[in-house]
Amino acid sequence: MSGHATKEIDAATLWGGKISPFSTSYGKLMMWFFLVSDALTFGGLLVAYGFTRHDAVDAWPIGEETFNSLPFLGHGYPLIYVALMTFILIVSSVTMVLAVEAGHRMDKKGVIKWMIATIIGGFFFVGSQAWEWSHFIHGSEFGKVELADGSQAIVKGHFGEIKNFTVEIAGKHHKKGEVITEDLMHEFQHAALAGHITDGKITLHDGSVAKINKAKDEHLKLIIKKNGSKHQIGQSIEHAAAEKAYYEAIYSGQANRVIYGANLEENEYGPQQYGQFFFFITGFHGFHVFSGVIINIIILLGVIAGTYHKRGHYEMVEKTGLYWHFVDLVWVFVFTFFYLV
């Protein structure tokens, strides 16, 4: 039998326990531990979302139908704004990489420049998400309606402009013959919710009754999201039949036949759980982005003060960069689950 030679390892190679065995700092290691635990949290939320969606696949909203608006331009731009938000966030991840790279070169001005760009990108994303939430909460002009057979349908198409209300019966604030031209959509939706619209006439908050002067809707289409005695989930109603069914519900004089926007209890886009998951998961991610922006600002102040330059390294920039890249990566999954799949 042949023996095996034993090779001795010198003291310089052996790990003596005084430094990290992975050639990384304690701070970086703890950041990785935090990111792994946070990834598990997001993973659990997205898996729960997937299971819930699977149980209600036919009634679940489609991303390009729900998120189809642009600021100042209105509807008809499916996922354009969400794609822009995603692009800006990815670009901010690139600028963070450049900030870390500048730190490795001890380029203080470069770190400042690229961190400012990262912070601007983060603020744009957070502001855009706030706008998207506001739009999601307020909903579309049409809302979701309960049809005569008990089914519920979301409505697609171009909502005809409400030109004015002409008062036919005076109330506390409006006189007969007065033409109202302000806050028309809010009044219309409030009255529709309360069942105060019948035969094209609206009862306003002061008790006056006015005729609704409204342009004709275009390309109206109802998509059934809840079964009724006649209509089933997934069925579509178009053209004149859609207009007839929609305004029979709106002008019925019955309360709660229409739902505008979304909250944690109900939403016009689909099942109740959809709104709950949307608010929680995108809100949780938005909180991470906002926290990242605040952290970046704090680190930037330290860079400007020269704190890290005096230490001889910019490891704090690198650690906050790890967090920022994680936030960007999570958004790719959230974007895919909510808007694309």
C-alpha cells in the first residue's frame, strides 16, 4: 500500500478566526443575509398571488386593460407608463453600478454624480407609483356595472364627454335653466353610485334635477367578470347591446349598481383579492424603493462630507448599492406577475 503525503499549510494560509473566511466585510455579509430574508418574503407574497389568481383565472384583470393611461394624455396607452417606470428604475441600477465603480477608483466627484442620478431615478419611480395608485383608486369613467341578470362587467371604450348639466327643477343652490359646467364627472359618478340618475336626468347634491348633456360613447364593450343568470365570466357584449346594458344599469335609479376604482374591499377591475394583493405587494415594494432613496441620500451626504474618502474606501456605497439592485430585481418579478402574465 502506498502512503499519502501530508501537505502542511502555512500560518498565512490558515484562517485564524480574526477576519472573514469569505474575504468580505461583516457589513456586506449582513446585507446579504437581509436581502435573502427579504427575497423570501417577496417570494411568499408572489406565490400567494399566483395561487389566488389560478383559482379565479377567468375573472382576473388583464394588465394591458387595467393599466392603459398616461399622465395628461388619458387612456389608450396599455402598459406604456409602467414600462417607462421600469426602464427608469433599471437605468438607476446602472447609475448605482457606476457610483460603486467610481468609489473603487476613489473618484469622489464621480460617486456624487452617479448617486445623484440614482436618487433622481428613485424619486421618479416613487412619484410614478403614487400617480398609478391614485389612478387605480379613482378608476375609469365607466366603472364596473351590475347588469340586469346579476352579472358584473367591466367596461372598455371611449367615454363620451359630459358637456354640461341643464337644471330643469331648481334646488337649494341651482336655479331652473342654469347650465352647470364644473365638476361634471365627479357629480355624475357620485349620483350613479347613489342611484340618482334616471332616464338621462341627474339629481344633484342640492336636490335639483338636471338633464345630462353628454357626447355619445365610442367602441363600447362589456366584459363579464362575475356570472349572472344570463351572462357568464369571459363573455363580451359589444356595440349597441353593450350601450343598452350599461345605461340600463346606470340610469336604473338603483344604488350600488356601479363600482368606481378600487379599495381593500371592492374594485372595478376584478375580484376583491386583486386589489388587496396589488396594494400590499406594490406598496411593500414602493416602501423599499422609498427607503432606498432615503438611504442613498444619507450615504450621499457622507460622500459629500468626505467621510468615506477619509476612510480610504467607499464600502458604504457598495452596500447600499446591493440593496438598490435587489429592489430593482424584485420589481422585475412584480412587474411580470401583475402587468405581463
